[in-house]
Amino acid sequence: MMRSLCRENGMEDGSITVFMTFIFLLLFTLTGAALDSARYFGSGGYVTTSAYGADVAVYGEYNRELFTEYGLFGYGGCNGKGGGDWLERYEEILSDNLRERPVSQEKSILPGRYASIYQMSAISTQLEEVHYLTEEKYFRKQLRQWITTEGLRDMTKSLLGQVRGTDRGQREGLLDDMEQNDRLQKAKESSDTKQADQGEEKSGADADGGTDTRQNKGGNRNKENPLEFVKELMRDGVLSLVCDETALCERQLEAREASAVENEELEWTKGKSGTGILKKFLAQSDSMWNDEMLDDQKKKGELIVYAMDKLGSYISHQGEAVPYGLEYLVSGKSSQKDAFASVVSRLFTMRALINFLYVEKDPILLSQSLETATALAATLMAEAFIPVIQHGILLVLAMEEACVDVTALLLGRRVPVLKNQSNFQMKYAQICTAGKALFRAKAQNYPKAESATRLTDMRSGLGYMQYLWLMLLMNTWEDLYQRTLDVIQFDLREQFNQTFSIDKCICSTRVEITYSIPVLLSGLAGGLVSERGKISRNGTLQRRICVVYGYT
């Protein structure tokens, strides 16, 4: 009996021992799993924090000249620095950030005083994505940040609002006048050759434009020929009449090799002459005026606001390397002088056309021009061409007034958009004595522009910078965008470093960091695969961390 009881008690004691052993193993497993889990997630936070610290340190070595001069953020760009140099510097700083003991204690007698909680190994980095300043998304992000910082957003809204609100009736009236002017121009061009031939045969004028020495049938002295101004204009050009041509910068701007494929120009931007720009600006239908013509207006508005502040122009006297940066944005001509001449030519054409719309309706000027045209036609024995000669004289007067207008604009003065008897500067009696000195003297009568960039009420007149505003709006976003980058790169090369390339300026990166940590339960968890990492056969858990950092 006693022997049976002892046998049963022994069996019960053995069962308790096995059960307790199982409980202890389970507790040990759970404890190890908890520790591995804590080390796994803790290592992720540790590596992420170290990686962000490395990002901050690397981007702290940004291009200071680019930021100081143009308010743009980017790493590298000089001396061939690119993605490879960025990653090399990043790995160096990340390695220091992940170090678990000071460098001075690496070879210490007691290195164990610094415990390694994660025991990470096989740390590797890979640059998954690199974004450059010249990418439109990131360039625009910096533009918006700059506009917000500088508080210039209201200027853009004001300009776009005034352009959108341009009176439709006035546009249509101007268009009708322009169409009539085109017909007169064609008639004049067809008769120019005949008129010149008759003038050579029947007049006593010199070949270089001298006055006629013959007397007309009435015995009165012949009037001087106002059309001689056109010869002078064609011979010397507009620049010689409105500014000091010898003082202009003739530096050649080296354009970048744009990697992006240029977008096709919108239909309304084709035709870059001054008349073409003005006519296409006014000729849009309501849907075109509000939709297609103002397409991407926000993008262009942001860029124009930025360019007006950062780039130089003829009257702003800023930009040592690229003094006519805004003019380059308008025309795209590599020569600074040619870019400025292109803008002046467009201004002259627009102003001459608008002035002609006034002079052909002024009764006094019509009467005076008819008298002169009659006298010239009698001298040339070409009475049938009196209307053509009259319109030619009026066109000369409009062109001379345009020279006054452009001279005033280049002097930083404001010129009325539409002319009347009170603000028309040229007198009919001065039509044959017009010259650079007279244009400059009359230009002083216009008031100075209060603001270099603000587009005030158009009825009070516009200045040179406001006309640049309108010309820039006529360009496509892609043209403005690429030309702005051209100016920035060329300017920084000339001022600081000839190796600078804005296409290599890094502003955002995405780095993948891979590392391994040993696990306590490698035998029990062999082959387990998770979303962020996996346990390898050698008892280590591999994890990948992705860190995105850049300009925000």
C-alpha cells in the first residue's frame, strides 16, 4: 500500500516539474521576443534619428552663393559635386552618428563599459532618389516659399487681376483700328517702289535725302520731306535714337543645355514682333482671354515676380554679370545688347502703332499732313498718291512720337498708354527736325514712375518695367523657366566659380539604409519573413529604413 502511494506521488511530482519547465521556457521565450521586438523597433528609431541628423549636416553644406544671391537652396553644383559626393559625405556622417562609443574609447582597455544594445552590423546605404533644383516641382516649391517670405503675393494677384479685367470694348476698338492700319500698310508698301522711282526721276533731291531745290507750279517754296526720317531710322536703327548705344553691354550669355524637352508654344505666342504681340494679346476671344491665354498664369506670375526682384534690367542697374537679365527672359537672345535691342524694337513698334491710331484721327494733324502731302505730290507729279503720302507722313509722326515714348521709358518715366492732344509731345512743325536731342528733351515732360514693378492704373501710364511685365506674360512658362536658370548659372559662374552647374544642385533625397541585428530566438524563428525585414539563417534580423529629406 505504502509502495503504491509513493509511486503515485512520484508521478505527480514529475508532472509538476515538466509543467514548470514548460512555463519557464515559455516565459523565457516571451521575454526574449519582447526584447527582440524592443531592439527591432528601437533600432529603427535610432537609425532614423541618426539619418536625419546626417541629412541636416550634409545639407548644411549647401551652396551659399546660390542662396545669398538668388534665395535658392541646393547642395553642390560646384567643382563637379553631385549625387556621388553627397552619398559619400552622408555615409561618413551617418557612421559617426551610429557610433556607440566615443572615438577615443575605441581602443580603450575597457571598451565594454559602453554597452551595445542593438549590435548592428552590415550597415549599407543606397541613394534611391535624387531631386535637383532644376526640376519644375522643386523649383516652384522654392519660388512659392520665397514669395511667401518676401510678401510679394499681392503684387502677382494685382497684376493678373488687371490683365484679366482689361476692357473688352476697348480691345475690340483697337483691333478694328489695327486691321485698318494693316490695309494701309499694305497699300503703302505696294506704292513705295513706284514712289521712290518717280522721286529719283522728277525731283531735284540729293541721293542722300537732301531737300528739293526746285520750285512747285505755284511758285511757293517746297516743304521739306518728312519721309526722310524713315531713311535715317532704317540706316541707324532705333537704339541710336533713344539711348547711348556705345554704353550698352555686349556680353554673350552662355545658355544651359536644357535636358527637358521644350513644350510646343501656344498659338497665341507665335509672332514675336511688337505688333504681333499686341494684336495677339488683344485678339483673344473671351474663352481664350480667360483660359488659354492665362493658362499657367500662377506659375508664370510666381516666376515673373521672382525675376523682377532678382534679375537686372536696363533701368534697374543691377546684375553685374547679366545686366539685362529681364530682357534676356523676354527675347532669349544670348547677346546682352541684342536682347535689349529686341525689347526696344518691340516697345517702339507697339508705341508707334498706338500713336498712329491717334494721329490718323486728329483733325488738325490730318489737315497739316494733307497740305504737306499735296505739296510733295505736286513736286513728284504723283497726285494720285496723295492719300498714301499723307498716311506715310502721319506714320512718320507716330514713329517720332514712339521714339520720345521709348526714350522716356528708358529714363524711368511713365508714358500714357493712349495719346491725346494734351500729352502728345511731337509738334507737326518739328517733324523734319526730329533727332535724339529733341526726343530726350521731350521725354523729360513725362512723370517718373513711382514703382519699378507695380502695375498701377493703365490710364495714368506705364513704365519700362510694366511693359516688361506684359512682354514676359507673352512667353511660355517653359521659356521663362529655362532662361531664368540660364541667367542664374551664368551669373554665379562669372562672379564666383566657373565650374558651377545649376543642374547638379541637389535639393531633396531619398536614402535606403539596410542593417542587421542579432536575435535571441534565431532557432525558433528561422525563415520568418516580415514586411520590413527578415531573419536570416545566421541568426540576424535584417531591416530597411527609408529616409526622405530635402527643402520644404
